[in-house]
Amino acid sequence: MDWAKAKFILIIAFIITNMFLGYSYYKTKSIAQNEHFSDGEYREYVQMLLEKKNIELKVKVPEHEQRLGPILVKYEMPDKDMYKTLVEDKGAVYEFEGANKSVLTFDAKLKKYDVESAIDYANGFLKLYELNGRGIKLKKASENPEYIEVVYAGDHDGYFLEKSYMSFKFQRDGSLKVERLWLIPEKSIFQKRMLISPYEAIVKIYPELDDSSVISDISLGYYFKLGENLNIKDTKTAKAFPAWRITLSDGTEKYVSALDF
């Protein structure tokens, strides 16, 4: 064996390995310190991170040239008289749950117990009670062993508005539970700023992602969530901040501020 040649190869391999480790450390350190990097560099860095955990990015990463700022929102106070007919004639139960949302429960029979029929019923309900105007968008519809769920989310100028939602849960026994927690955009009086890229958002939540996760959607919108100990009635107006919503294939949603504070 040519030991001199083998020694030379080992030295070269050692140098290349150290260069790679040094580069990786530099990238990780620099990005963690929020230094400016191009999309190409972030894309390269994110790909390296995802491969380490065998995470699949199964979605086209959206553009992010928009400038957005916080918006003021307020909670809609549900009007009990809106569902007066259901309460008086069909024995529907209307109440607040946890002081954070209104809940309406009554019997509702679908033409056929499947997702398509559930969506048709929910759309008809929204139209009947004039809740189908601007600012509401079908988010998802799914079926599990217990119920079919149809969920609508708030929408503001083409961006999602969370947590503003209305959900319909059709139980197999024929009962329907309608939950509504709705935010109304007031005005945009805050300065618009450049947003972090969706790649930066992935880096921020990377420690929370399990091995072999699948990222199925990345969307841009506004996010506000009422604190556990706060009451809707005590919340006059609040700020909803621009945010990236990263959705995993199991339905888990992660929200990351799109503003680089």
C-alpha cells in the first residue's frame, strides 16, 4: 500500500470536512443572529436542515415581496336573535363556550353523510343567515370516525385572518355543532414593512418539527389569538400581526411572525 498517497488523501478529506463544518457553523450562527441573506442562501440552508430530519417540503414556497403591517381587529359580538327561529322552533341550544366563542347545537340531517353534502349544507346555512359575504373563505373540510368538519376562516384582502373561524361539526347521530369566533378588521393605520421570507419562517419553527414531518402548505396572513384568561367582551380592539402559517400533513398549524422585530 502507498502510505504516502493514503496519508495525502486523508489530509485532503480532513480539510474538506472541516471546511464544510466551518461553513455550516457560519451559516447557522449568522442566520440565528438575523443577518441578511438572499433567498438562494436561505433556500440552501433550509434544504440542509430539512434533510437532517428527513422533512419533506411538499408545497411551492410562495413569493414574499409584499409589505404588510399590523391591522386593528375587534371581535364580533354574536346576536342571539340571529338564530331565533332555530332556538324557538327547533330547540337549538345557543351559548358561549369558555367565553371565547359562540356555540349553536341542533339537529341537522344531511342529504348524504359525506364531505360534499356537509359543505353544501354549511354554504346554505351561511347564505340563509347572510354570513357568506366578503371576509369568509372555506379553509378545510374533512371526515373522521366521529364527525365531518367544515371550517371557514376569516379573510382580509386575500390574506387569512386567524384565529377568526366558523366551524360546522356534523355528528353521525344527526346533530350539528356550529362554532363561531369572528374577528372584524377595523383599519390599517400602522406602517407597512418588508416581511421575513417563508424560508426564514421555517428556520424559526425548525426545532418544533418532528423527524419525517411533511410541510403541506405555507400561507401569509394576519394572526391574533385571544389569551386564555381574557374575555371577548373585555377586548375592544387588538392588533393582528402579519404571520406565516406553516401547515403540516397531519393538520398541525404553526404560526410565525412575518415581521422581523
